Amino acid sequence: MIGQAIARYAASHPAKTAVEYSARSISWQELHETINRRRSQLQAAAGPFFQKQIAFALQDPLEQLYMFFAIVSGGGIAVPVDETLESGAIASFLSSSRPGLFITDNEADGLPVPSLALAAVTGAESCLSAPAAFCEETDLFYGACTSGSSGTPKVCLRSHRSWLKSFEADEQLFPFQEDERVLITGKLSHSLFLYGALRMLEYGHTVVLPVRHSPRVFARMVDRQQITVLYAVPTTLRWLLSHSFPPSSSVRLIITGGEKWFPADNQQIFARFPSAALYEFYGSAETSFISALNHRAEQVSSSCTGRLFPMVEAGPPPESGELVVTSPFLFSGYAEDESLSYPRSVATGDIGFVDEEGFLYITGRRSGKIVSRGRNIYAEEIEQILMSHPDVNRAAVFGVPDAFEGEKIVALYTGSVTAHDLHVHGRQWLPAYKLPACLQTNCLPVLGSGKIDRLRAQKYYEALLKENGNDD
């Protein structure tokens, strides 16, 4: 089951480093012993509230790891919550997901579920006789908060089997070697980075966690700590490329996903990491991996997400063109539902198709659909074109109500190119009815996962128009 490999490595390689954080090196033996102690402390502190689903929001990534494994090894479902969320957002999330217990760094009042401060857990007298729970592959172990572009996040519940099968698949696909040193560039409260950390620990590699999230810190860690594998979202990679650092030859593999990486940036990334293969995966919280693209070896269009993952089937799509995925990686249902659905296939919400060679193409997303002058237009297609301009950093495309067009296509973007020149660039690739009205801005609102928050972007756009004296 997830986490059981730690005991094996603690027995076979007790002094070998499992996790590095700040100036600390955590051996496999220390990791194993701390998880056991934390599980016993949690059981003692939680008492009758030690239920199947336990949510936690903690600042320290080491404590996040310890708490996660403590909950899972006790037979519970661990639900990491973004520690940067405001108290109101956390209360709303807890109201909808209703975990049995919520653990945070400091005492919190007025929450809709029972809560504990971390100090109450770590200060509890542990019961050393408290054994780890026996789990089946089909048992649930993790609740991943979705990072949708609007609304209250849902909790996608996952079984041990769904991630163990994912581990098997990416072992076939990605060129891992022995004794990798893996830099996790994001927060463990987000599934991509938690997955990366757990997957690498499962196979005995060393996981390196940053103290701060900045290009300078990442660049220094890559060089000083001889990082060989990098887990990062495209935003972080472009963030690194926007700063001048010497090439790093130790990195052999970069795994990215969560949003689109554009082939136009390949020259820069390979100059920065000359020895690295760059794999971009496509998937979601509900499906896990669906496809992967090796940007070093495969030259494809920007709408291609790569070849289907091992053990994944996609399609045939329904009449709507919405992609349906079948795989052993699927989630088991939402925590908010009264009963679990255990789906055998999942409709992704994306519009796409698989070609004869097994490459998957995504042409749009149902939630990003804009109906303008009776035509269905997908925001992602236009965003890809805008972001292919070398002087555009990020772009968000959406529709705003319009009495004549139904929805007017607009775009907020960051970068140095003028709105006029960006419009000229768009005309080379898009028909006139898909050209957006472009508005330059200094920043775009993002979700905690790093993806653009479309709902807030639209409100931001409307506010900018009012500031400029234009309410249209």
C-alpha cells in the first residue's frame, strides 16, 4: 500500500537520505520512526474524532509529509488543504467536504468540524503499541482538492490502487534511473507535487523540498544539490527561464503538467537544461495521467498532448466530442457525495480526439466554451495562439456578455508586446470571428495550483475597463 515501502527502505538502507529540507537530511529510518510516532500521537490526541477522513493545512512541508503518512498508515484518508487559503475559504471548504477532523498550525475557532492544533498532536503522549492499519488496494487513502477555475473545490477520493497503478505506468514511460535526487518545486497540498514526492519515495529516491519558492532558490538548489529530476508546472519553468542563470547539466528529466507547455519554449528550456528530457503530461484530479509528450523527441502541434499513457484508453467520444477516459488510475468519487460512484470511465470535460498513431489532441474545454455569434469557440485554442508570441508570458481568454454577439471574446495578457501587435500576431493563425479584444495587464489572478483563475480574471478585466472609463 502507499507508504509501506518506507519500512522496507528503513530496514535495508536505514542511514540513506530519504528527504532533504533546508539544512536537514531525513534518513529512511528517521522518516519511518517519525511517521510511526506521529500516527500514535494523532490517535491519542484525536480520540473519538480519529475518523476515516482527516484534513490538514500545515506550513512546514516536512510536517505535511509526516501527517500525510501518519493518517494513511492509520487507515485514514488524508486531505491536504492549501495552507495559504484565507480562514473564510477554509471554513467553506470544510463545510462542503465535512472531514472528521481538521488539523492546522494554530488553534482555530468557529470551524464547522472539530479541529486540533499541530502542537496538540506532537505534544500528545504516543502509544507505541498502536500498530499500522491493514489496508486493501481498494481502500481509500487520499482526498485531492480539485483546482477548478471557479466555485468551491471538491475532494476527489483515491484508492491505494489508483496511485500504485500510476506508479507502475510512469515507471514504464519516464526514463528514471537509480538514486535520483528529485526537486519538488510546488506545495505538497497540490496533487501534482504530492504525487511526485510519494512516487519517488515509493521507489527509494531522495526527495528535496524547497524552503522558499522562487527562481533564484530553485536555480541554487539544482546546482548545489545536484538535482537530477525536476517536478514543476509550466508556469514555474517559464519563471525560471525569465531569469538569467547558467546551464545546469545535472538535471536529466523534467516532468511538467497541470497546464499547457508550448513547444516554442523548448529551445530556451533545453539551453537551460541541456541534458534533460522534458515530459509534459495531461490529466486531471479525477483521471490522474491520460497522456504524455516527450518534447525532446516528438515534434507535434500545440494542441497535441502526446501519446496515451500505458493502461489508458480514450474514446470513442460521444457526439459532443467530449473525451471519455478509461484506466485503472481513476478516482473513486467525491467526498461530498452520499455514496461513492467508483467510475469505470470518466468524461474529462475536454473536447478532443485520438489519432491513428495514438496521439491525443485537445481542441477545447467545455467549461472554457464561448458562444459568440452562434459559434462554439474554445478559450484554450486562442490562449495557445496568443502565448505562442515570444513576448507574451501568460494569457487568459474568456467571454463577457454582449448584446450583439451573445458573448464577446476578450483576453487579458502579461508581457511586453502591445495589444495591437498581439492582434496582428493572432490574425496569422485565427479567423476573424475568433480574434479577441486584448488588454495588457501586469499580472493575472491564479489559483493555488498556479493555473489561471478564469472567474477572477473576468472580474479583473471588468474592473480594468471601469478604471479606464469604459463600461462596455
